[in-house]
Amino acid sequence: MLIDTHAHLDSPKFDDDREEMIARAREAGVDAIVNIGFNRETIPTTMALAEKYPFIYAAVGWHPTDAVDMKLEEDLAWIERLCAHPKVRAIGEIGLDYYWDTSPKDVQHVVFREQIRLARRLGKPIVIHNRDAHEDTVRLLREEKASEVGGVMHCFSGSWEIAKMCLDLNFYISFGGPVTFKNARVPKEVLKQVPLDRLLVETDAPYLAPHPHRGKRNESAYVRLAAEAAAEIKGLSLEEISEITSENARRLFGLPR
Ligand code: NI
């Protein structure tokens, strides 16, 4: 039994075979999936998936690369309304992205801060996207008191030093495809040190496919490969790591057994 804590199964990349892909995930033992809606296009499609499948849950938020497109007041109110939906379990993915640089940093900061404040007001955990912005992400989480609600650092790529700060802020650390890559020295080192009760696995499908599917389309069934890598690094069985990470996911997102 596994939980894919971060996926984009509403992506057009699945338009030809979405049903079959979701069926493969179920056959691979995926018990629940948290699908992420992160902008004007993907929030409605995420909600539609969550309404269609009982085992698919939703997180909704505004992605930092799309920060310039956000109508702050209006879209915050939209996200707030959606948070009342029983399948919406978190706000995200939100955060900072200094890699793509499609939205100015100051705009990203405002959008990020406002959504942390909303999450605190609603008592929802946060799903964090952080690319090449480790220090500022941690600083803003700290300044906005995100530890009150906690959440998950999705597809974590930082150092152990950064991971420690995130753990101190009441966040879980999630690993996906990259931790299966042979040359992924840092993520493997960090995973080794993350306490078992704060560890999650994910796919980020259709992106970041694990070995041996690297470079191809990712799908939720492959969360098993990330779990296998985590089991090996932690010196546990796949069964043990699946049980531990699923329990963590249920605790964080309030998912039923
Ligand atoms: Ni994502």
C-alpha cells in the first residue's frame, strides 16, 4: 500500500490513457493520490479528478512560476472557497522558483506569503515547491509562521542543513524520481537522515520519472520505485517503508485508512 503525495494526473500528457494509467496505479498498490492544481488551468481539472475518483484528493494553490498571472484578491478568495471542499486537503503547490524566472522575485514573495497566511487562517497544510531558492523559502516560511500548519517540501532537492530547518518548521520531506538516480548523492544522503516519521514519497507525474523510466512520462504507479529506493537507503523492506510513508501521508493530509 502506497500513497503518491504529489501528482499532476490532470496533465494533457494523460489525455489518451488517463483511465488505464490510474488503473495501473491501483494495481501497483497505490491507495491514495494527492493531485496538485497550481494555476487557473489546473485547479479546475484537479477538482474534476478529485470529484471523479474517491481515492484522489486535491491540493490547490498558486505556483510561483505563474505568480504574475494571479489576481491576488480574487484568486485567493477562489482558493479559499475551494478549501471548503471535502477533497481539498492542502494549499499548494506554492513557494519560490528562481530557476525559470518567469515571475519577478518580489511578486513571487507576495503570492507565497499571502497563501501561507491563508493556509494558517484555514488550518490547512502547505505543499512547497522550491527550486534554487532554498534560503528565501525557509526564511519566508519562518517569517510567516508556517510551522503552525506545517506541510511538505515536495521533491526535496536541498542539503541536509536546509532539510533540518524544514523539519524544525514542522514540515515533512518528500522524495520522488530523482532519489532513484545513480548519481543522486545529495538526495540519498538527505533521505538517509530524515526521521522516518517525516518521510513521504511522491511521483510529480508526469514529470521526473524514476530510473529506469528517466526522461519518459512518469505515472503514479512508479511511486513504488521511489519507495524501493527509500527502503534500500533506510535499510528497511518495501513493505515497511510503504506502511510508514502512507501513515505519514494520512496524518499530514487527514486521509482515511
Ligand atoms: Ni508538482
